[in-house]
Amino acid sequence: MKNLLLFALTLFLATACALKPTNKFDVFTELAQLPKEEAPHLRNSLEWWYFTGHLKDKESGKLYGVEYVFFHFNPNGKQDWQMVNFALTDPQTQQFRYDYKVSKLPGVLPATLPIDLSIQKQAQDWQLTGQEGTYHLQARMAAHAGSAIDLQTKPAKPILLHAGTGFENYGGLAKAGYYSYPRLATTGTLEIDGKVRHVEGELWYDRQWNCNSVMAKDTGWDWFSIQLDEPRSDLMLYTLYNRATGQSIGGGSHNSARSENTHLSQEDFQLETLAYWTSPHSKQRYPAKWRVRVPKQGYELTIEPLVPDQELGIKLLPGIKMHYWEGMCRVTGTHNGKPVTGTSYVEITNRKESKQQQKAVEAITTLQ
């Protein structure tokens, strides 16, 4: 039962909430209460502090991608768990490295600020401290020697409350707390293959809680963050889809250069897949290029990965891995007919499950 529970927790995270936990302790209000929502929510079903973005080597000008996320979750209302994902993308060498760790906590994670989250893997300590846009991110991969980050951030734009309230309604399936800092000015060091690089750039930060919104094994999640160079506007777009029924739910936010927030419904934008990539590891087929149209805001954009292979494989049980794709992308296109460029991070979860994974999900659901 202990191993099955660990599998359930890991699968729950890797598929953005594949199994339904209790939401007895989740926090639902009409408006996100800041800054206290940044602190851990006691016994929350699933919440995260999520950083993605492009950083430039100050000396060479080379670009690198960073993904760093702390998850906190309590699927039964009793036992707290934590998970960390850490990934680095090097477009120059077309290399993608990642590491992760799931850990059972000795007690309930306290609702305190500033944030002080940490996890240890082998001799490596991964840490996240700070609040309200000012953070310190420290991590060193145990799985890939010579891969590390030591970064500090401060807000370059104000908080973006998704849906205007900080609570996103996923088509009536769930109400999840959700806000972002769409631009965090970031400086520090990034290490790849043991070489330390002094970097600068902007990270996108997502804070989300009550994430019990995608439960069924047939349901997946595609998520896009887009940061345009000029104008300095930002987009968050998502699509939830059900492979069995063909149904989908979409939404998002537009954050103007003046930080004006516009909620986007499914009818306000179109996502079109232009190309696919098949993983040599999992044999899964992922979208690998997109056309994005947001007519009312005047956007016609193309998003394309800088490295095709940015697939993560989370080991669950012997012989069982959950795969998903998350990586750095470039943006080109037009805004009101004028050429624009930008950066993006894209996450694609639960594109396809093996029969073995589906049976495992069904077995654990029955046990719960």
C-alpha cells in the first residue's frame, strides 16, 4: 500500500492531478488574499510555486532555459508530501537535463512567510526562499553532475491575477487559485557541464493551489506562457482536453505592456498545431509547433521549441514511467500587423498513456 500511495502521488503530480484527492482543506474565496496566498496552504490537495524562463549568458549572449518548481500536496488530508522538478535546456548543444525528487514530510507544512521550501536529494539541497516577487532559487542536480542554478529575482511587472480574482474556473470542473508574476527580473549563475555562467533575463512565476482540476486518466493539459519583447505584453493560455470524448476547455489571460489584465475565454483565442515530434524515449507523439491567434488583442503568433527533446520521464514503479513535455520555445509573428518576437515555455501533459499506466491508475482509484 505504501508503494502504491507513492505511485499515486507521483502520478498525480506528473499528470497535473491524475487522481482525485480530498479537497476538504482547500481554500476557496471570491478574491485571492495577498500576500498570504503565497504561503503554503495547510493540507492543500496540490499547490505549487513554479518558475520558467529564458536566461542569457552576460558574456557570450547565449540563451538557456530554466524550469524550477516546488510542489506541496496532501492527498488524504493527513500526510504532507513535497516534490521538486528542476530542468535546464541548452539550445546551443541541443541538450536537455532534468532531475526530480518526491519526499514525505515529517509534519504539516506551515503557512508562513517568507517562503522557505527545501528538499534534499543525495548530497544536494534544493531551496526556494522569498516572497512577493523577490526570490532566491538554489539547486544542483544529483542526476547530472555540473548542472546547477543560483538565481535571485525581483518583479519587473506587477502581479497578474488570473480571471481578475486570482481564481481560475476550469469550465466548472474546479476552482483553482492562480496568479502569476509574468516577468521577474533575474540575475545570478547557471552551471552546465561544470562551467559557471553569469546570467540575466526574465522568469515567469506561477502560483497555484487547489489543483484538483484534472482527474481522469483521459484528461490532459497544454499550457503556454508567452513574453513578447516589444510590446512588453504577456499571454497565459491553457487547454484541457479529454482524449476519450474529444471535449476541450480553454482559457487564459492577456497582460498588456501597461499591466492591464484581460481574461480570455475559449472563444477569444485559437491554437493550431503545425508540426509534431515523436519522442525516441517514450515513442509518444507531441505537438512541436503552434499557431496562436488572439484576434481582439491583434496577435498572430508562431511558437516553436528551441530543442525538440525536452521530454521528462518520471519513474513511478518498476517498469512504469509517466512522460510529459515541457520546454523553452521561441515566438515570432505580428501584433496589429507589426512584426514581434518573444519567448515562451510550453507544457504538454498526458498526451498518451500506456495500458499499464491506465491499469495502475484504476487500481489505485479503487484502493482509495
